[in-house]
Amino acid sequence: MIAAGALLLAVVVLGWAAPLPLARLRHISAPGAELAWWLSLAIATVVSAGAGAVMLLMGDRSHIGQASWQACWAFLGHPHIHPADEFTGATVLVILCLAAVRATVLVKQRLLSQQRVHRAHLTAARVRALSQTGGVLWLEHDSPFAYSIAGRPGLVVASTAVRDLPEAHRDAVLRHEHHHLASRHHWLVMAADALMAALPRIPLLRTTAAQTRVLTELSADDSAARECGTDAVAAALLSMRTPEHGRARRLQNRPPRKPQPARIMLAVLGGSLAPAVLGGTILGALIFAAC
């Protein structure tokens, strides 16, 4: 079935050839929109691979395209693009099913680990009488650091060295971590990592996992900068235990962009439709060449 072959070819192009040029388009929009684009594109590519495999297995059935191009009936209506198309479709489906099982197991393991870490911090707070105010658990340490733990409720953990920073810097650090929790960034990173681990040989999924980690941090930086000011966030980044010079320069060179729901929805729509659009373009080129 030619349509199935075109869709699978689009998946191959997006999965292996697209990540490098797409990664060079970073920072053309707000981090939230870019994050939505990468995740929706990765998910749509995997789903399209499954759809193409199913179409190959059902290649001997009539489809809508046969009624549209009567002149190319023999070309479009031919049930196979290759004698082994059923084998190809079945192989792709088996790979995707195994990948789904692996991703499910990895997500379950990550969730259990996250729950253990969350409980351990709350237990430490009760046993050691650590200071916990406003959803922030303060740990005695001379170096400034902060991180967040997803859970019910979400928890921000910071060292007492952060509490001793200037008020604007401290507020910027805490705002950054609270944004991670409010935007469910932990779950997005977990999903991207699961896709990458399930199908590690696909460059698009590896790039998506890396971009997700970077863009969630940039999104949190922008949120903190809108609330606390760019200078405060840049100074806070440079004062942390592992200074983030690149992120600080980014904030100083360009103002944080306010997230726009319309752009995020367009990014999701564009990423979701990219495999189908590319597959349709390939199919149209084949029809034009044949007819």
C-alpha cells in the first residue's frame, strides 16, 4: 500500500534526518512552545509508525484514495508496495509493542523511585526537625543549591545557603523550582526519557529527551525572571553550586518571553501533524511521478 509506505518513509525522515536541522531552530519561540513542539513531534512520529504498520497489514483492503484518482487506479489500488509488506508491518508493530512495554516499566520504576525520594525527604524533615515553610524544605549546607521533587504535595528542597542569599536572588531560585512543579516538568522529562529509553536508536527521541531537559530549565528561568527580574535570576544562577553561565547570558541578552497559549497550541498541532503532512507530500510526489 503506497500510502502506508509514504507514511513510514516520513517517519524515517523525521526520526533520523530531522533532529539536527530542527535543533538549530532553537529559541525562535518561547521555551514552552518549543517544548510542546518537540514532545508532540516525538509522540506523533511514534504513533505514525504504528499507523503505517497497521496500514501495511491491511493493504489488501480498499481505501478512500482509490475513489479519488481513477486514472491511477492500478498504482494506488495495488495491495502491496513490496511482497514482504505484511512482514514489515508486523515487524514494526512488534518493535513498537516491545518499546511500549519497556517504556511502561521504566515509567513505573521512575515513579516508584520518585515516591521513595519524596517520602525520604518528608521523613527526614520530621526526624531531624528540619525547617519546612511554604512548601520548601531547608537543608543545612554551606553551598547554595535547590531542586524540586514531584509528588503530593510537590516539594522544593533548598540549602540554608540559598536562604542566606539576597532576598531577590532567593525568591528567584524558589520561583524557578515552583514553576517546575506547577508546570509538571518532572512528568514531561519522565515521558521524554521513557520514549528515548524505549527506542534509543532513533535520533529524534534522543534529541527530544535532551531538549526537554534544557527547555524546562529555560522555561523556569523565564518564569522567575518575569516575577523577580532578569538581573536577579541571572545573579542567582551564577551564585549556585554549579554556575549556569550560559543561561545567565541568555537572560541578559534577551528578555523572557511570556507564554502564549495560542502559540503552544499551534506548536502541538504542528508537531502532531508533521508526520501526516510529510507523508502526504511524499505520497503526492509519488502520484505525480506515476501519473
